[in-house]
Amino acid sequence: MKLFRYRRPSLRVLLGITRVKSKIRKETGISTFQRYTLPRRIKQRMLQKIGVYSPTVTPIRQTVKGKFPTPLGLIKKKD
């Protein structure tokens, strides 16, 4: 562990609850099952099949959000 940390670890991390929980999820295979059944993953797969994440549509999506595509990525939207 580093001497200086950017963030203070949570109580769950210090007690080891997070590590035990993720170990149980991996051993039981819940994570692999949920990757196909979670609503956000179903929506993501649907958008991939439609072509929303294709290289031709990506600049259009970014422009709508206010991020203008440039060769070097120098122009960024100020929030």
C-alpha cells in the first residue's frame, strides 16, 4: 500500500467486505450471467447492432454532445 493516498479507503474496503463479495460473485458465476440479462447490457448490445458505436457515427454523437472532433483533440467544450 502506498504511503500517501489520494482518497481515504472506505470502511468496506478496510474490513475486506468488497474483496469477499467480488470473490463470491466470481465463484458462483453471477457476473457472467448478469452480463447477458442486465437491462443496461441489453440496451448496449441493441445499440451496437444498430451501429450507434460505429466509427462513422461516433463523430456525430460527439458533436451533438458539444465535443467537436479534431485531429489532435485540441478543442474541448468548457463546462
